[in-house]
Amino acid sequence: AAVEEGLARFEREGVHPIALERAKVRAERALHDGMGSVLDKAFLLAEFNEFTGDPGYITTSAERTLAVTADDVLDVYDRYVKGHTSVTTSFVPRGQSDLAVDGAEPAVVVEEEIVPGAEAEVSQGVEADYLRTRTDADRSEPPLGEAPLISAPQVWQATQANGLTVYGIESDEEALVAFDLTLPGGQLGDPPGKTGVAGLLASLMMEGTARRTPAELEEAIDLLGARINVVAGRESIRVSGSTLARTFEPTMALVEELILAPRWDETEFERLERELETRLRDQAGSPTAIANNVFGRVLYGERHAFANPPAGTPDTVAGIELDDLRRYASAYLSPSSASFHVVGAVSQETVQQTLAGLTERWPAQPVAIPDQPEPPEAPGQTVYFVDVPGAKQSVLQVGRLALSATDPDYTRLDFANERLGGNSSGRLFQLLRIDKGYTYGATSGLVDTVEVGPWMARTSVRANVTLESLELLRDQIRNYAATFTEEDVEVTKNQVIKGNARAFESLGAKLGLLRQMSRYGLPADFRERDQQTLLAMTLADFREVIETHLDENRMIYVVVGDANTQLGRMGELRYGDPVVLDLYGRRF
């Protein structure tokens, strides 16, 4: 009914000029976004060449987009939408079919029965023999050349009078600018027992300012061809976005409003809190979210901030009030420890001139991030099980607290992980998916935080091979150092170095470089230094870092699945009785 009412209103009221302008600016922005990488550009050239005969048609496309009128939109609506057949789907809670659209027919979903020991053997099979398409193009592969060593883009740095540090890379390949303002704090700044304050503040900041309603703020952002987002993470709140180069200054004026003129709307706060509570209840039905929550709580212990998920839990969110958000903003939204990162078609001079007003109106203020207790080491070779009755898959996470991203060994361990679970050519993926067919994917890697972060291997497998998958994960980790060969050394170097060839081609990648520099206190050429570290690593170096940090004896095993069919099998792993936990990692 709501859809039909909306269409009827559109027919009565027509196209509002401001709505049309917003649509045009978004379309202009989308054209620029479509050229963000080498691959994007290749696709765009090929697509235009195929369908228009002109690989450079993007200019014409932009001109035609900007020339669209309200009458053009109504004409297209009448020809392709009004009165035409449509397909509507309804997803409603179990037992509440009255909420579905009128005339909806039930969709029949057949659930596959999961039977232990009934897993079919999987193999690649015989290579298919098929008729190849004739072509005059040369499809032969050229021989491999020398590894393309990366060279970092030129970075400029400055410090504003209020202490705000600024990092920039000028790149005029697209007429876009990407930016972010990183404000240390995040979950680390949440009051004890109220995890979720930083996240709610980040959400509330996008719900209008003291001078604009939520709708007015959204409209202002759209009319600039901009995107602005505020997100709270483990260790910071980040105001990030991107915009057309020609609208960088007015976009930053909106960012200033978000920081200095919050709306503090009680009604919006209450709505966001209800939405968060609903989202947390939804996550209680997500095995992956449950595994993440439990893994963090077991590793960090109850007293560390990271024991809870960044968004909080129903218990921690229930007691949050609007005044908690005000106190957080007063304590942590300061330029003194903040950093601003900007890349794109804008000069250092323009950036600093644009930030001059914010610098003047945003005074320095010391920020003290609470120290965290040393996490107790979780007993290794322990299985933790969370019951999700009737689950057809089991989510598995194996790991331990390993390193801070500032640790000198962090980069070396990251390189050493490449052959185990860094990508689809890693041993875990090849074994669990390609060889066994137990899963769609299996990966491993480090979590990058200033606080000590975990190394973890993770996968979701068919329920009837939960134990078998755990045994495979255990054996791969346990034997990784001993089976790491000279060939693995060469493959690792080849993959990482060639993968880095396009490391800085997009604005987002360049922004990530600046973010790492400011967050971890790294020099502008740190990626080049990392590259030299990799090239200098020997087989002995790889084995040493694996043995030091990936000792299987210190790993914990988290399993989220159907206890009725899987819990009893966990003893066969021979790590003692599994510890049964609730959805948030608490013992029953």
C-alpha cells in the first residue's frame, strides 16, 4: 500500500526541482566513482565501446545526464513504470503472514537435511573439453617479468594551530576528494558498563545539527554531490566522506557543523537507541556475530573494553542516556589528538585554507584515553561452544591474542600468514573449500589495533563436518612452521609484491595509507620499508615468526552451532570437555 501511495503522490505532485537537482548531482558523482581504479576505467571504456561505439562516451553521458528535465522524468515514468507488471516479495515474521502484501503466495523453502558422515567426496574433476571461440586476438600470456616494487605517493603533512594534524596526498586523476577526521576514543572511551555510547554518538551526529533538521542535512549533503558518514570503532570515531572537488569547501563546512554544532535531539536519540536494541536482538540470531562476540570476550577477559562488541550488548545499551553522549563528546571530540586525512584533486594550500575556520572555532583540549588492563591469557587448546538450535552450519574461529599493530613483528607475521589464510590461494581455503567442499571460504589474519589484537582463522562449515573441519584447522596451524618451504617463501614474496602494484591507485587506498601513518606513527615510506623487510626474510625468518606467534598450544577454539548434533563430538578433539557459553560469552 505504501508503494502504491508513493507512486500516486508522484503522479499528483510531479518532479520537485530540488529533487531533480539532487538526482543529477548524484548521477554526476556516480560517473566519477565509476573511474576509481584501473579496472573500473577498463570496464567503462569497454562498456561504452560495446554499446555506443565510442569508448570516450562518458563525456556525452555526463552532458546528457545534466540536461535531463522534469518532463523527461515524467515521460520515462509513463512509458516504463506506470501500469506495468511488477514483482513484489514480502519477508515477514514466522506466523504473521497477515503482514504480507495482498495476494502474496507462500514461498516454499526446502531445507537440506544434515546427516553426520554423509558428506559426499569433492574433487576438481576432469578438465572439460569444449569448443573454444575463434578469435584473431593474441590470447597467449607474456612471460613473467621482474616484481614491480611499489613507490609510495608523495605525502604532505601539517599541524594546525589547535593541534589538529593534517595528512594529504594530491591526486587529480578524478575530480573527487576523499577525507576523514579520526578522533581517538571509540569503544575505549565508553564509560564502564555502557559500551555503545560512542556508537550511538556517531549515529546521532548524522541526525541533523543545531542549524539543520535531519532531512535538511541529508539534502545539503546530496546537493553537494557529497557523502558523509560517522562511524565509531574500537579505538576512534571517524568522520569520513568524499565529494566533488568543486564542492570540497562547502562539504567541509557541513563537517564543521557536525563536530561543533550537534543537535542533541532527545527524540532522535531515543529512536536510535530503539533501533540499536533491535539490531542487537537480530545479531543474537546470527552465528557469525555470536562467534565474534564470544571470541572477543574469551580473549580479552571481562574487564577489558574489547570484551564486548563495539556496538554494545542489550545490557550495556539499556542504561545509556543522552547525557552520556554529551559527556563523551566533551571529553574526546578534541583536535588535540585528532588527525585529518585528505586525498584527491585539492592542494595543500586549499585544504589548510578550508580548515582555517574550523581551526579557529575548535579549541585545543587534552584527551586522556583510559588505560586498559592486561588481558589474561585464555587457556590454550580449549573448545568454547555456543548452541544455536537447529543450525545447518557451524561457525568456527580459532586463534589467540597476538600483537599490537605497532609491534615490529606485526608486519612479519602478516607476511607469514599469507600462505596459510591470506587469500583464496592459502592452505585453509584450498583444503576446506577446494579439496573438501566443506565451506565457501576459510581465511586467517591479524586484527589491526593499537591495543594487542588477535590472530584468528575463521570459517563457516556444513554442520555435519564440524569436528572434521576443526581437526583440519588444528593440523594446519600446528604443522604450519614445519611445512613452510622455500617455495612458500618465494610464492609469498611474489604474491605480496605483485598485489601491491595497485596498492595506491584508488582514493580509498591512499586514504588508508594516511590513516595508518597517523594511527601508528609511521613514516611516509613505511610501505616501501615493509617491502624491503619482506624481500630480506629467509625461510628461517618465516619459521621463527610462525613458531613464536602461531603456537597451536596457545590457540582457543570457538564453535557456534547445533549442540544437539555437534556438542557431543567435541570431545573427539581431545581438548577436554567443551566450555558451554551463552550468546555473549558468559558461562551458564
